Amino acid sequence: MTSNWIPLPSGGLRVDQRYMVKYRFESLGYTIFLSDASRIWTESLDYAQILRRAKIEECSITPSEDDPNQLSILLEKLADVFHARHGATFTFDDLEAEKKISIIATSPLPKPLSPLTWFFNLAIGPANAMRKELVVPLLSLSYSQSERIDELLSELHEKDSAISRILDKFGSQNITLKSIFPTVPISRTSKKDITRNDLSQHVKGLRPFDDKRWQETIASSSQEVEYDTLIVGAFKTASSTNIFVEGFGDRSRDDANRRKPLRTQSTFEGFQVQANDNRSSEFDL
């Protein structure tokens, strides 16, 4: 189970707290990222660490090496917490946010089992975590959306051109536009056929697309968006985005004298950094 960035449910937060969370739950363990858009906290536990914590905390769902299905059940219940579903709730402690944040997750279980309680202990991430996990994905997504808009505008202009050619062909064959759109409420005042401009007042698809006017309209419009809507909307297309970013990568200062150009492939499920010598490494978002 994986997620893009989603707003952390407000049920366990103070009014002045706004956070977003991203998680990856799998059979090998889990990784969680939490951010307030200025910092990132993270926790990553492998399978053995999850087993150890479940035993120490006397977890109601106790995964074991002999029964890996229990881990799947546990992770499903923990995912419910981040979506506020099936009665799952959490309490939040960010009193030491400069170092760590604690999330105590609670999820009801069928009786006679006691409710599931799990402690997420997230430590403040390194300086480059914000860039890797949030800034670069957002920049890549913004770039991708800009490219899509440019491509869409080009397609619209091509369709306008094709429509004009088709209408000219109809005219040369004495096919009237009124006969193509007989239900359009336009009365002819002369023997001359109605024009595309006449029809475009009633058939929006016939209007030549004015991208300048459209962009001015978009730029002048304003709306108030809820925090949850903003986060979900910003990342809803992330999983379908594939961007290659030249010159991105992490290299130590000791390696400065032998730096090589890097290429980053972002699918928003993970970044892959590849050097010229074809060695590659991956880190998940």
C-alpha cells in the first residue's frame, strides 16, 4: 500500500496544526513521511523492527515470522488511521517537533480483541529530505502540468484549423451549415447561408479557441481553497507523471573532484539517479 501526499486528518490535531503525510506499507516493512511544508519527519521500520515493536508494545495484532499475513492486517489498520476510516483515530505530539513527532494510532478491532494501538516515532529528516520528497516532486509536477497545457493548446489550434478546412469543404459542395445543425435557433435573413461565426454563438465547439483570452481569464480568477483540497489536488496526478531531471543527485564533498552528470527519473513512486557509468541507486518517495 502506498500513497501520494495526503492531508493528515484533522481529528487528532490542534486548530493551528496542518500536516500532510505519505506512507509506503509493504511486506518488508514501512516508511512514513510527515511534513508541515517547511520540514519533514520520517520513520522507517523493516520487518524485524516491526515484529520487535509489536512485541514490546503488546500489540493487539502481533505479526510473526511464521504468519506474515498478520503484518498485512496490521498495516491495513494503520493505513486506516491516515484516512480517518473504520473508526481509526490518532493523537499527536509535536512538542519536540525540532527533533521528533509522535503519532499514537488507535483502530478498533472485533471483540473480544482490544483496540489496536501503535506508536509512530518520527524523527526530523535530514536537510535534503525536503528537496527529495516534496520540492522536487512538486517542481516536476508543475513542469509536467505546464507541458501538458502547452500540448493541449497546440491540439486545440490544430482542431480549429481542421474544423475550418472541413467547413470550407462543405461550402464548396453546397452543404449548408444550417443543415448540419438544424436545431440551432438561427433564422436566416437572406439567401446566404449562416456562417461559422453565427453558429458559434450557440455551438461553443465551433468557436476558434483564443488562448490569450483564456489565459487572461485564468490569471484574473481567484478562489479560496481548503487545505485538504489543495493537497489532494496538487498530488492527484502524481502517479501518472514521468519526468527526467538533468543534473540532480546527491554527492558528498569528498567526491567533488570526480563528479559526473546525473539523471533523475521521477515517477512519483520513486526517484532513480543514474550516473554515466550506468551505476544506479534508488530511493523511494
